[in-house]
Amino acid sequence: MNKFKLLSVLISSFIGMPTQACDIHLYSVNFGLYIGEAQSARGAVSLDHCTRRVKISLDAGLYADGQFAARAVSNGLGHRLTYHLYQDVGFSQLWGDGTQGTQALLANNGEHPIYAYVPAQRMPPEGVYTDSVMVVVEW
């Protein structure tokens, strides 16, 4: 039985007026070992000291060719596994930028979970699979 360590790394980019203050903390999604079965994981975007409500968007990641429904982790050798990022624990609100059936999140201070899901799929070669998703915070 092959096993995989999956990791989706979140990196940040901030857009807004420089006179506004907002502390942003990101918590990556780590699926751990994958054995071909559906599984979920959780990350978060945490906001502190924001002076007003902000818009949080996630991009499609490095390996999705701009398609949110095709987010994937890769081993860097061309092998990929599909995953999805959601705003809700029920996996119904695909988190993106408001296009392609996704939704950006309007949020106040606090922790905002990122619910991640890897559907059951064919096992690619063993290895470490990663992706990088940009988080954009606008105020």
C-alpha cells in the first residue's frame, strides 16, 4: 500500500490602503498521509486589529491552470492529486475569488477556517505532494 504526505502551503499577498491596519496570520492545510481514500483537513486565515470588514480571496494554486475546480497538489514530476478548499464544513461553498462558482469571504476580526477536501482518487507514485495558494486580503 503506497502512502503520500500531502501539504498545501498558503502564502500571502495583501492589497489595500497603506493607512489601514490589519494583522493577518495564515495556517497551512496539511492532509498528512494519503492512502487513496477521501479525507479532509483544516487550515485558517486569522485576522486581528482590522479597522473594518475585509474581503479574503484564495487563488486557484500553482497546478490548476486558473481553474478553481481543478486545484491539485503535485510532486513536481507531473503527478497530481485533486483537492478543494471550502468556506464551510459541509464542503458546499468553494473558496476562491468570486468567479467560476467560487466565493470570496467578507470577514471581520477572528479565525476563518479553510476546510480542505481530497476526494478518493487513483494513487499516483509515492512522494511529497504540495501546492501553494495565494491569499489576497482587501480592505
